[in-house]
Amino acid sequence: MSTRWLILALPPLLLIMAALALAYVFQELDEAGVDRKAAERLTLYRQTIIGEYQKYRYLPYMIARDPRATASIGLGQPAESANRFLEEMAANSGADLLYVMNADGTTVAASNWQKPLSLVGRNYGFRPYFKAAMRGEEGQFFAIGLTTGRPGLFLARPTPVEGEPVGVAVVKVDTRDLETAWAEGGELVFATDADGVIFLSSRPDWRYRTLADLPAETRAAIASSQKYAKETLKPVSGQPVTGQKQLTIDRQTFRHNSTDVGLLGWKLHFLVPVEETHNSALPIWAVTLTLCLFYAVIVLGLRGRRLRKASALLRQESADLKDLNQRLVGEIKERRRVEHALLEAQRGLARSNRLAAVGEMSAAVVHELSQPLSALRMFVAGTRKFLEKGDTQTAAENLQEIDSLQMRMTSLTQELKRFARPGESRIEDVDLRDSIQAAEKIARPRFEETGVLLKIDMPDTPLIVETAPLRIEQILVNLLRNAADAAADEDDGVVQLQVQETGTSVLVRVLDNGPGIPVGLRERIFDPFFSTKTNSEGMGLGLAISMRIAEDLGGELSVSGNRPKGAVFELKVPALKSGDTADDPSEYLEPAIAE
Ligand code: ADP
């Protein structure tokens, strides 16, 4: 049993203990009440006995001295008149029997002289009341009438002649009326004689039973006086009754109270069924039981409610968990779907990126090759003319140029291949003046075409940088050609190339006096395919590629306005090898073609 249950069981246990204590106290009170009532009743019953006794006590005394009665013993009137006198006296006094005995104990006159069970002529000399009277004492005796069989109280007095008893006058008081009155009262009351024999009882079945087993000599004395005729005088209880408060008769237990009558050693006993002394216990236990049941109902009810609450909570929690689980499953599904969609999108993007890269590259190829190709066409046409004229010297020079252009294009295609295949771009120490000259050579035809003047200001000392020379050339070619294009429409179109060395970098600036670039467009001109040129050459890739190359090489490309008009492009090339620069400048195409 757990402590919890012990705690729960504590209130009813305490209640039961309190009820026990209360029941005990109330039983004590009940018993005291019963005893009080018994004492009152015993006093009353005692008075009825004493009253009967007093009522008849002097009757034999008077009769013993009345000549009308003593005639029967030869002291006056004849016996018949004595009989009549006694009959009349009995009728008037209410006595059961009145009779006169002579000195032998033989009845000489009796009130029932005319009845079949007449006492006249019968000898009762053995009766103690006779013997006592003959001793000159007052005879008092309770016994069952030997002739009539009726119990009664015998009171006897001697008839003295010169002081000597010569006969005895006796009154027998019938006690059955007393018993009937007791029985009608519905109470349990009985009287015992000096030997403890019940001779009066409201319960007829207890009559002539004893309070204890009688000793042999007592039995012998009773037998000799024939007091209780042939009654067996069995004890009422297995236990001798010696004034104890509790008494069991025929398996029924009683509260027992007794008192001395003050006559012939008689005692009066008053019994109350023991249950009546427990009257208060019943409501106490009923209330206790009700409270315990009430408590049990409340405890079980609360427990049930708690259990119901807990199970409702559990149900709610499991429902919540289920719900959460379902949401999680849903979210996982959604995530997978999104991941899948993302993967698809990435693949799509990679595809389109690849396509874009291919497109960009194709455009770049066209762009980068168209210039040398058109130059090649011009040289070939020139050579043909010089050969037709027979000027082989100039033709040979032109062929030289054609050869270098062819080499240029080869290296360009190689460069483009490098875009596609990373790791092929070579970084080396370069004198930037060589790159500028190479670029100028490629861009020259455009200047000649447009009639724009190109001025290049370069220091005499080498401008050594660590970079990819062909790419730097590529940028410079783009910048020079754009500048030539911009200044083409000017009357005195001029393009200047200036070089400036700082501590950490070399600045190459290309200035023109063309229309310049509106501030709002300065960002956009570096976007791929942004072009304002209407001819087929304008593909809008030159600056985009240049910007990427510059950044790739750890440099910068920027634009600003020229004064009074035109544009200034500035290429900053790192002067010294720096950890920040990319080892592989061609990587800029990598993300576009990588999965
Ligand atoms: P493309 O030369 O094929 O148009 P670019 O990327 O080289 O492509 O140039 C993009 C655009 O930038 C040009 O179309 C032109 O409008 C503008 N631009 C470039 N350089 C100059 C310049 N020096 N002066 C004015 N505008 C320029």
C-alpha cells in the first residue's frame, strides 16, 4: 500500500476512531441512564411488594386473637362459624386464603372450607411459617400452595393462651396479581428469595429458576419445606449471578440492576436488553458510515475527475502529437518537393547559364575576330594591288602584316579557348609598354578608318607588372576602338593614351573627345550586350569582357567624363604580385559553365 493510499485512508480512520470514542462515551451515558431508570423502577416495584406485605401483615394477628376464629381450635365458637368468619374476612380483605391451624399444624378452619380444594383437615406443620408462629414469632414465608398449587406469601401469627401459642392464624397473599401487573408493564423484573430462587417474575419462564446452582443442603432445606413443590430450580445462567451489571439468560444479554426488598432476604432484579444501552451507537455509526461513504464518493469522484482530466490531456496531447506529426510529414513532403523543384530550377538555370555562356562566347569570338579579319581583308586586297603593280617589296611587307594578323587571330582563338578551358591563362612579368604597343597595332586600322588621332604618352622606363599580357592587350584594344568610334564624328577627333605609375599599380587612361557617356548610362555600359552602336560590329561585349578581365587580374576598370567633353576610361593594373590576384584569371567563366 502506498503512502498516498495511507494518507487517503487517514480521514476515515480518524473518523472511525472518533466514532469509537464517541460510541464509548455515549454507551457510558446510556448505561448510566438505564441504571438510573432501573433504580427508579426497582424502588417502585419494591414498594408494591412491601405494600402487599404491609396490607396483610396484621390480618393474621387480628384473626389469631378473634374468638370467632379461635373457636375452631376449641377456644369459643364452633368450627363452622369460624369457617364462615374466615370466608367473609377473606372476601373483604382480598386475601387469597385465611385459615387457622391447631398446635399440630392441622387446619381446623379455612376461608375456602366449601371449595373442593379446602384446606380444612390438612396438616402444614412442616411449613416454616407455622414453626415460627408456634415459637411465638411472626411467620413469613413464600411458597407454592401445596393444595391449591398457587404461589403466595404466607403470613402467620400465633394464638396465645396465657402467653403460650395454641394455634396459628395464616393469611396467604396471592402474588400472581403482582406478577400480572409487572408483566403488563412490559418490563423485565423478577424477585429472588434468600436462596436466590426466582419466585416472582414478569417472565413466567424464569419463575422457579435460580441465580446460581444451589448447594445440596439448601436444596434439602427447600425440599423439606416443600416451598417450591416439585419445581427443579435450574439456574438461569451458566454464570452465577452475583450482582454483575451484565447478565445472559437463554443467550440474551441484559443490563442488570438489583435492590434488596428488606423482607425475608428477598431481592428485586430489573433487566434491560443490552441493545437498549447502545441506542446512541446506532446513529453515531450511521453518521460515521455516511461520512465515510461520502468521503469515499468524493475521493473516488475527484480521482475519477483527475483521471478523466489526465486521460483527456493525454488524448489532447496525443492528438496534438498526431497533428504535429502530420504537419511534419507534410512539411517534409513540401521540403522534398521544394528541394526537387529547386534542383530542377538549378539544373534549368545551369542549362540556361551554359547556353548563355555559349552565346556569350560565340558573340565574343565573332567580336574579337571580326576586327583582325577586316584588317586581313584590307591587307590582302592591298597586297593584291601591290603585286599587280609589281611592287613586291610592299607586298612582302603586307604579307608580313598578314602573317602577324594571322598569328594574332591564332593567339586570340587560343585565348578564347582558354576562357572555355580554365588553367591555360599564363601570368608573367610583362612590360606594359609592350602590351600598349601591341594593342595600338590592332586598333590602328580603326583610327585610320575614322580619321581620329591617337596620341600615346608612355614613359621611357619599363612598366613591369605581373599579369596576363594578352588579356591586358584585349582590354586596351577594346578601350582604344571604343574611343575611336566615339570621336569618329568629331571634326578633330583625338584619343589619348596616358600611363601613370603609382606605388601599387599602373594606371592606363584612355581619353577621347567624343560625346561622352551620360551619367545614368555609366553603369550599364559594362553590362553584356549593352551597345548604342547600330552597325553590325556593336555587340556590347567589349566592355563587359574587359571589366571581367580587369577584375580577374586584380585590377579595376572605371569610366568618368572628360573635359570639356568626351569620356575617360581608366584601367588600374596591380604593379606587384599580390596574393589577392587570381592565380587563374580565366576562372571567371567557370561558374557559368560549371554544373
Ligand atoms: P560595343 O562597342 O560593341 O557597343 P562595348 O561594350 O565596347 O560594346 O561598348 C558598349 C557601349 O558603351 C557602346 O555601345 C557605347 O555606347 C558606349 N561607349 C563605349 N566607349 C565609349 C566612349 N569612349 N565614348 C562614348 N561611349 C562609349
